[in-house]
Amino acid sequence: MSGNILRLVKGIEVNDESLSYNVINDVVYGDGHYLKHPQTIELMETEFLYPDLADRRTTQEWEDQGKQSIYDLAHEKLNGMMKNYYPNYIDSKTDEKIRSNFPIKLSKDRMKPNSHWK
């Protein structure tokens, strides 16, 4: 959803190129549809947002493959991200200094990926 919002905030550019008069002309006097036109693929690759969690399978394919809910997909994605995420905002020297001044009980190793996100 945030990707769609960011795309909307970007706005819509309106000019001769974006209005595609030449493409309209090609389609009207050519195949009669936009599917074969090179601009269609180009715009699908740059202007269309394919959400990470959207399921584009047919209902039958989805059912055959276990009917996994959007919640389950999101949970899997989150777990994968948390298993591999380790913020490295603080260098080792600063970390040591902080730990020497405060009673931090969580070890550096415990903060790394795969230490507790299972």
C-alpha cells in the first residue's frame, strides 16, 4: 500500500510524450490494440506497481497450492526479514563505550539475525 501512496504522491506528468499521440496513431492505423506496442511493456515495467504480497494466481492454482492467506504470506515475509536484518548503526568502539556506561544485558550476538527470530 505504501508503494501505491508513494506513486500517487509522485503525481502524473502530462506532456506530449505522456499523452502518447504517436502511440495512439500507431494503434489506430496498426493492430488496433496496445498489447503489441513497445510502449505498453515499457510502461508496465516503470509505471505499474506489482505488490510483493499480491497473489496473481487463479483461484484454482491458489487452492491447489494450499490456500495460503495474505496474513500467512505477510507473516512469512516478516519472519524472513527479521531473521536476516541486523541494523549496524553503531560501530564496535561506540558499542563498547555504551556497554561500559550502561547495564545492557543483551549481548551483541543475541542482537544479530537468527539469534531469536525463529
